[in-house]
Amino acid sequence: METKSKALYEFLVEHATDFSEDWLKRQRVIKGSDYSADAPSEVMNRVKEQNSNYVRLVAKSLYQSEEEMKEIISAWTSQTAADRIKSKTDLTEVAWNSGVFRRVYWEYVQRFVKQTNMEITLDDVFTWEKKINYTLDYVFETFIVVFMEILMNRLASQATLIKELSAPVISLTKEVGLLPLIGEIDTTRAKSLMESTLTQSIDEGINTLIVDLSGVVMVDTMVAHQIFKLMDALNLLGVRSIVTGIRPEVAQTAVQLGIDFSGITTEGNLQNVVKKIIQS
């Protein structure tokens, strides 16, 4: 059996390039996918090289221990998953091609059985089936794990960046910062706003923070409450806060809702505040 498995391995390795060509012939045209039949030549050549290497790695499992196979496959899937994420190839396309690869692989095993002079029994084929399919299943399993891990890490990083950008404290001087608020402020953003602003104010060593509301089109009791909480928290940290840029319609709404800004230092516009700070 060992001799037969070695012969099959050599056959698969020898035909790895032909295998990739046959695999590519079955590709569909999918815009933006590395697997697309009309992908640029440099992309196609890279995918063909990866696929040929994949053929060889799976073939090695015919004589490897399970531990050896998993170690080598894990390294390969880590690199390939990162490459697929970079190329914006989705998991649906990966799954479809996994099935195509498996079918072509068994066609080449069948070709070997027909061409070899060795006597191949049904037991031999089922032994190879266990080895090859177990390896292919492990490839797909580890690929998905790595793919999703990279994807979730990216989403987490993007979410953090969005939060930071939604409350960016801009340093005007060494001690004065500006917090420009734009758009609607809901409960989730208000919480993020509080955490980010306090952290940035401490990190930047700010003792005066200008909160510019010129980009806020609506202020309700919830928004006002969050602004008041932010002012109180800044005060506890020793940071003086100044609110500027309250739009006329916002001021009118605030009066109608009974929102009292009298306890907060306010200025008509940002230019006036900056001018006073520079002159002081």
C-alpha cells in the first residue's frame, strides 16, 4: 500500500500544473474575484501557482501523519486566507471552488488508477479517500477560521476608527482642544463620545475643550443630557469646557423643550472663541 500511495503522490505532483489548468477551465466570470475566468494575467498566474502548490500539499497527506498534515496545511491556509481577504474574494466563491477542486482532484486519482500498471484494489481507493477527503475538509475548516478571524479583526479595527473619528479631539494649542460634533447623536454614539473625548483630553494634556455644535442639526433632551454629562466629567478632570456653534433652530428647540444651557459657558461661533484664546 505504501508503494501505491507513493506512486499516486508522484503522479499528482507531476500533474499539478495540468491540474491547475483543468481547474481554471471550470471557473466562472465573477467581477472582482481572483477566481474569475477573466481575471488579469498576473492574478491568474498567482492563483495557478497557489493551486498547484495546494495539489502538492494535499498529495503529501497520502504518506504523512495527521499531525504533520495539519501543521503544513495550517501554514498554507493562513497565507492563502489573508491573500483572499486582500483580493476581496468572498466565502461563497471560496466554498464553490473548494467543491470544484475536490471534483478535479478525484478525477486525477481516477486517471492514475486507469493509467498505472499497479493492481489497485477497492480498499486502496477507500484508504486514499479517507486521507484525501480528511485533508480537504481540514483545509476548508482552517481556511474559514483564519478568514473569519482576519475579517472580524478588520471590522473591529474599523469600528474603533469610526468611533475615534466620530469624536475627534483636535489640538489647537498645547492646552486647548476642539471637539467638532457633526450629525445625529444617539445613545451609542453618546457613550462612545464620552469615553473617547475624556481619554483624548487626558492623553493630549488639554485644560480647555471647545465643543462645537455647528454641525448638529437637532438637540433633544437626550442629546442635551449627554452634553451636560460630558461637561461634568471634563470638569472633574480639571478641563474647562466651552460650547459654541449652537444653531438658531437648535437654540429655539432647546427653549421649547426647557433645556437650560445657562450653567454652561457658551459662545456664538468658533472664530470668536479661538480669537479670545489666542489673545489671552
